[in-house]
Amino acid sequence: MAKKEIIGLMFVGNEDDILEQSIRHNIRYLDQLTVVLDFKSVDGSKQILENLISEGLPINITFRPAQLDLDFRSSFVNQRNAWAYVFIDDDEFICGLDPIALRNIIFNRVDPTYIAIPWKTFVINPRDFDCSDIPRSLKYARKYEEPQFYKAIYIRCNSMHPHKIGAGAHSVLDLAGIAFKELILAHYPVRSVKQLTLKYFASNLDYTILFKNNMPKGYGFQQREGFKKLVNGDFSGPQSLYIESMLYSSSRQNFSVEDIEELIVDLEYTKSIEIKELPTVQLLAKMIDVFGKCI
């Protein structure tokens, strides 16, 4: 018999500008959150997690080994017998349904399924550039998602044999997904030049050195393309961030500021943890240092 609880899995690495906000908002939907902390995370992420745990939030930390299991979400499900599993990144926020309503939907299911939550990607508006309170101050979103990506909440119920989680947790294999009109996943993949630099640099270390570019087709495409732009010096200010946020995981190459809309979503957090912000070059040096010690 599955324990009637909802557990979350979040991968964290060098995104301390949004981590506290994401956990405070999303953990309201969960009974427990397991955070996989990337071994290359050299910013304030670990301190934030430790502070949140000391407050009593139901968080467990596990440290990602150098050799990452690409199927780690399915492995997580196989090891834990819960009623439902939420797979979420630290730049994603569940919005549109309050925690009580969503939990009731999940616990009232009697057969396995998954809830497909559609991404709504928020972007940088170069005409109204404000990152004073990430993510609340990022109040513009793309009018389109081409293609439309989803993240899965896997409702296992009492199934003895769990289903396999699709790549990126965008689906659950052998199950039909359900959706709710009001439910969205506010997605904030582009926030600053520093954040992109750390994100794409860390990914490139994994793909080229650990995996030797031997990955499933299409895996990490956005990050590999982002690193090329980093090498070319394409990220320099609000206009470049606007372009990158419009292109992120999108097949549409032509767009204008008319393709974005102001959108206010129901974000629930109070940011209170202060961390020491280190220069980008120091964080890159620390990342290389810890990477060299782990391989």
C-alpha cells in the first residue's frame, strides 16, 4: 500500500538567485522534497538548502555523483513507494491551482496517470528590464510555446510496478496524461548573464568531459547551443537575454516584442536568506577546481 503522500524531486546547481523562492513556493504542494545537489554547485545553493532545513522544511539533500544516471527520475520512483511524484526544476513554479485543490485532485485518483503541466516561459523584456525580485519582477511571458513542453506529476496510486518516467520528466511512458486549463508551470530559464554563464559552463563540463558527447539524441541540445553562444560572447545585456529567453526550447526563430505579454501569476514566497555573492570568474574557477577533483 502506497503511503498517501506527494514527494518532489528537484535537481539543483548554481541557481541561488531563484532557489529559495522556488522551494518556498513549490513545497506547499508537497509532503517531502528530495534535492539532488550537483557536485559542481559552488554558489550559495548549499547554504540556502541548509537554512531551509534548519527552519523545519521537509527537505532531504542527496549529492549528485560525477557519473549522473540519466534515468535518475525513474530510479527515484523505483526506490520510493509514494502516492504521487512531482518532478520540478528550481526555475519552475506551479501556478493556477492552490495546493489544497491540486492535492485533492491527486489523492482522489484511483488509477495511475500523470498530470501534464504546460510550461509558460517568462522572458526578459528589454523595454522594461527588472530583475529586482526574481521571479516576481520578471512579469512578461511568451505568447506562444512552440513546441509546447509539459512537466509530469506522476500519480502512481497503489500500482505495484511503477511506470518509467520519460526523458526530462515531460511525460510518463505507457500512460495517458491529463491536464487542467488553469494549471501552468511558470518557467524562468533566463534571468541574467551570470546565471546563463554558470548554467551553460557547467553543462558543457558534463557533456564534453564526463559523457564525452555520448548522449541520447537531442539530450542537452539547448545547453550545448547556449555554450556556443557563451564562447562567441553573445551574452552581454538585456537585449541578448531577451533573445535567449525567446529562443529557449523554442522552434520559432523569428519574433518581436509584440510576441510577449504581461502576465501576473500567483507566486507565494518570502525571500529571507542572505548569501554572499561571488564574482562570476571566481565561481567558474571554483567549478573547475571541484570538477577536477571528482573525475
